Amino acid sequence: RVHPDDHAFVAEGAADVLAARGARLLADAALTRGGCLVESDIGVIDATLETRWRRAAASLGIDEGWTDAAPKDEE
């Protein structure tokens, strides 16, 4: 699963791998652009931006969640 705006890019870049594994690539508007969620019969790989950010922050000892807000320019 990837964001719909990422779907064509990922489909083109991963076409051979997806076909070799008989996998389907699904567009999911609930995901943030740049992340993905892989689901199979043996498990789930959560590579969403939110999860990757939480793990990176936790490795630095910070309990900080992801925000998708763009920084505002200060005048």
C-alpha cells in the first residue's frame, strides 16, 4: 500500500519485483506520501513515515510524533 500520488512511481520502479512475487500494489489515501505498508500472509511491514519517524526519534530518546505540517516562514 502506498499513497495514490506515489502509486505510478512505485509501480514503475518495482514492476519486476511485484510480478515475480505475484504481489499487488494498492493505492491507499490514508497513507502519507513517501511511506508504505506491506501486508502478507506471514506478517506486516510498517514503513509509513509516521512509524519510521517514531523509531528514529525513540533511538535518540525522544518521544515525538510525526506531524505533516509544513513549517511557516517567519517574517
